[in-house]
Amino acid sequence: MLVGIRIWRKETNRQTKRLNLLAATDDLTGLYLRRHFQATLKDAFFKAKDTNIPFAILMIDIDNFKIINDQFGHMTGDKVLKEFAQQLRHCVDENEALSRWGGEEFIVMSDAANHHKALIMAESIRHMAQSLSISEQGQILDISVSIGVSHYCEADVSVDSLINRADKLLYMAKNAGRNCIRSDADKSEIL
């Protein structure tokens, strides 16, 4: 009887973990969903408040994604998202949080201890996107990304302020012609 209960409990725990993982991940890309990322980010934010150990947020958007969907269809758009997400994993260390933020936006929380490391990661992601070779209907799709990089600072009062800054920097990159990076390392860029 006790053996049966232990087996049942072990199987129930395994299934619960599997269901929790399914609830936290995006079906299409296999990346964590926004909700999971935000919980991870909150933990890092409060840890940074206590220890003053910096980290960075990289907000990434695939440029002109609507054109891909409009010209080639949503199945091709999904193919691009899957391939981009798969390659994005190779640009990010295992201990860094990576998530699909929504649509064609992705977000990374890097343990970058300085601005330079975060910018190197952002440039690696930008270069990876340009190097993607996705073929559709006899054409190679040209992919690029715009990236906004914000760094935790003591003046941040909430997780939202950090994310909003990264988002604002992302749109500055888009307005600068796309396929580029904007960072709060240069404070004058976001004033």
C-alpha cells in the first residue's frame, strides 16, 4: 500500500511539474512566457536592491515582421519566430532569463555586470539575426532586429521602470533606421 502511494505521489509530482512548465512556456518558440519572465525579473530586481549587483534587460524586436506575414503568410512568420528563438538561445547563457515578450518581441535578462558585456550580447544577437538563412518560396528572407538595452540602477523604483526604459530604447533603435542597438549607457539618448 505505501509503495503504491509513493509511486502515485511521485507520478503526480512529475505531472504537476510538466503542467507548470507547459503553462509557463510559449507553444510556438518553446521560450518562457512573459508572466514567468516578470516573476524572474522581480526576484532579480529585489536582489539587486539588496546587493547592488547590476543586471541588464535587452528588449528585442524583429524588424518589419508584418511584411513577412503579409508577403509569405503566418506560417512563414511562425517559421521565422521558431528559428529566431532557437538561435537566440545560443546567444544567451543558461543562467540568463529569456522569454517571448509578445508577438515578435523577445526579452533577455542578462547578469551583465557592466554596460560593455550587455552591449556585446546585444551585438551578438543583432549579428545572429542578420546571419539567419530562412528560405521561403525560393527566396532567402532578410531578418534584422532592433534592440533596446537598459541597465538596473539604484534610482529604479520598480521593474516597470526598467522595462519601460528598455522599450523606449528599442523604439529609438527602430526610429534610427532599425537593425541597431540603443542603450542607456549613453544617458543623453533617453532624456
